[in-house]
Amino acid sequence: MMRRVLVLVVFSMLLASCQSDKVAGPASFANREKTSFTQFHVPNYFVPELINVVGLGDSLTEGVGDEYKRSGYFGRMTTAMGAWKGVKEIEAENLAKKGRRSDQLIKQLEDEEIQSEVKKADVIYMTIGGNDIMKVVKANLFNLKAKPFYIELGKFENHLDEIFKIIRGLNGDAVIVIGGLYNPLSIVTDEAYEFETIIEDWNEAIEIQAVMDGKACFIPVSDLFVGNENLVYHTDFFHPNAKGYESMSNRYVEKIDECSLSELSDGKLDL
């Protein structure tokens, strides 16, 4: 009798244990499954969208000198963007114009139609500053000294800061891709005129502004246009030709990748 009772007790304990495992098993799996799905992150670019691209600034973004009529680096970049993650379609609006200085860009950004384009932009390509420098060159052509360039640099830094403030007041999310300056005088003279250092200092000012913005990427291009051994200049010996713009667009892709496009666009875009 005692043996039968003992067997029943042991059997009951085993049964209870099995039932407990059956209950705990699915629950544990459900918890693991829930945790796994909670930790899984789908990037925003997983669902491609219409991407609005705006060009601002001067002749480099307008594409002056491109004999293939592909809108310079801007046209090449908007074409290349079609293969980026997160891009379903590109809508591009190039508002850049030959000869535009930084103070004139500020004036342009006061226009309501321009502001409307900036507001909806996902990516903004911009080059500015070259004509600010050339204004000094033209005024001091036969007596180039460093001082006038640094006086103008102070004004340019203020203008560039204002440009970024206006853009960010209109659009806090767009990725701003801003190109650096190069020395076109390198093609006509080997004399430095302290000009290389001047260009470096202007580029540093642009790069600092991009870093301070937090959602901008600075693209250095000065090394691409030293002399004309690689035949990158247009016949005006000032603007890039198609080959020069091709070199620029390759550099843009390289540096945008280094800037981490996904982070700059909050996961909306990636290469």
C-alpha cells in the first residue's frame, strides 16, 4: 500500500513538472521572439521615396564649362543618386548661377519661390566663395597681396554663417553638401602670391561651417585642379570641363560616403 502511494506521489510530481515545462516553453519562446523583434531595426531607406535635390550657389554648381551639357557635377550627382538606397525617384532643381557671390546668395534666399524649393529639399548641393575671391583678384590684379583676401574672408565667413542660418530656418533636415574652392591661377602662373595658403584658409572656413552645422558634408576639390596636366579645365581656363566635373563628382561620392550619409540623413539615404 505504501509503495503504491509513493509511486503515485512520484508520478504526480513528474506530471506536474512536464506540465510546467509545457507552459513555460512557449512563454519563454514568446519572450525571446518579442525581444528579438524589439531589437530589430528597419532603416528608413528600406522604403524608397521621392528625393528632392536643390543646387545653390555659383557657376560650379550651375555646371558652366561642361561641354557635354550634363549640368556639371550637379547633374552627374543627381544621376548617380538614382542608385542610392532610399531613392525611388529624383526631382532636381538647380538654382545656382554664374558669378554669384555669398552676399548675392543671401539675397536670393530671401525670395519666396527659392525658399519654397529649399523647404522641400532632402539634399542641397552648394558651391560659394569663388566669386568673392575673384572680386579681390580683379580689384588687385597687378598688386596681389594677402591682406585684401583676409579682409574679404572675414565678410565671407559672416555671409556663410548667415546662409546656413537661413537654410536651417527653412529646412532643418536636409543634407547640405558644400564644395570647396580651388586655385584657377595655378594654370597661368607658378608664382604662389601666397594664393595657395589663401585658398586653404578659405576652404578651412567652409569646412568649419559644415562641421558646426552637424548635417553637412564638406568636399575638398583643390587638388583636382592644380595646373592642367590632366586636362580638367574648360577653354576659359577657369571653369572645369566635362572631365573636371567628372573628377569632382567622383570626389563627391567618395567624401559623402566618408561623411556617413545614413547618419546625416537620419537613416533616410545611404550609398
